[in-house]
Amino acid sequence: MAAGRAHNGVILDASPLPRWTIAALGETDDFRRKPDEWDTIFRLFTSRASNKQELSSLSYRSDGWRYPLVLCIDDVLDPGNLGAIIRSAYFLGVDALAIDHGTCAPPSNVALKASAGAAEVMPLLSIESTRNFLAESKKNGWSIYAGMTPEPAPPTPDLASKFSESSTAETASSHPLPVNPSESSTSALHLADAQTPSKRLVDHIPLVQHPCLLLFGGEGRGLRKTLSAHADYLVSMTAAKRPHDVGVDSLNVSVAASVIAAEFLRRPPARTLERERRRTVGADLGF
């Protein structure tokens, strides 16, 4: 039964993990009208082509301040990365994972081991076409955030010259800044509207405003253009050091997904939530 793999004297014959093939994410309850923080749900539209077990909705914990967050994974081929994403998503409190079963690695024993048990309890949603899934979910009120690789900074001096006093001063003064230096943000993320990607959004709190689909592409080429075209917003991270010093200009997809999801799920201060509540109430009243 072990097929030559290490087993430490114990083998468990278990049924496959439950996965639900869905066509789209549906409408979401307004967390502001739900007194019970556990009683907030978002609906699922199941695929007609699937004969698998079906779900009509999933509950999630809003903690009284947020809409749901679902990670959408496309073209992730390394099962270790897939398992690591599942593990981090469960630990951080992501509400579900939508995985394209045609482009991603299957939930093999390698992926399940890397998930450290999280795959047993994390809602895993299987999708047949990421492009169609995004388009249909968007119609139902979900906003799409595309995880993008940061734009490279200008080249730095070569390694030999950068240790000189003059080049050290030059390196310090030429460190890339946000597009608008007057903008201040405690977040490590760079958020931008997909229509104006060069302008950083300040005080933008995604999960207070709408249900969010956070989209990530594969290890090599990142997101396919046919998918990033569906994005409402673009999100990337600002590197702490100049990436061209040693050629490190991005993070592994599982690490990037973890960092960005953690930033999305970080609860804002009470005064910020109150400001957003007043802004939303004013918009509902037409002010």
C-alpha cells in the first residue's frame, strides 16, 4: 500500500477530500445587518456539468467588519506550493480557495502533506474555467484583485562600485518611492485601480467595501493576461531592498499569497471602520 514511500509503521486508507465544482460565487449577505458574526454567508452557483456533492452557500466569520475573501489559484503547478497556499489560507482565515483543476497541480499526497492538515478543513472549490468563473462572480458583486509582480526598479550600480562611498550615497538617494511621495500608508501593499495602475490607492480597505476575489497565477509567468484583464484592482508588494542587487524581484507564489491575504484580513482600527461605515451610509442615502 505504501508503494515504497516512508510510512513509519502506520497507513491510513482514507476517502478523497471533498471538493465542489462551482461555476461562480453568488451574492453575499451584508455583514452589517447580521448580529451573529458566524451567521454571514455567501452563495455558490454549482456547475451543471458536475455530478459531485453540491453546496448552495458557505458561512464565514465576518467578525462584524468584513465581507468574505476567496483566493483564486490558476496555473500553480508545484504541489508543494499548492499545499503551502492551503495551509496559509486556513491559518490566516481566508474563507475558501477556488482552484482551477485544469491548470493547477492536483491535491496529491505531496500537496496534502504540505498543507499540514489544513486541506481537511479548508473549503476547496474546483472551477473548470477561471476566466468564466471571474466573469460570472463579478456580475454577482465580487471585486477581483489581481496579484501582480512589482514593476522592476531602475538598475543599480554594479556590485563592485556600490561599496564605494559615492555609490552608497547614490543608492540611498535613488531608492524607488511610491508614485506619489506625499501618500502615506502603513500597508506593505501597493493597491491600484486596474484602469489607473500607476496611481496608488490610499486608505483603501477592500474587505470593508465588497466581497473580494484575490487572484494569483503560476510560478513562472504569473497571471495570464486573459485573467488579469478581468481585474478591478491590482495588488503587489513593495520590496524592502532593491531587488536588482542580487536579482530577487519577487516572492514565491505561496509566500506572496500569504503576505497579501494577511494584509487583506488585518482588522483596521475602530476609527477607520467608523469612517468607512459613515461613508457607506452616506452613499446608500445618496449623499
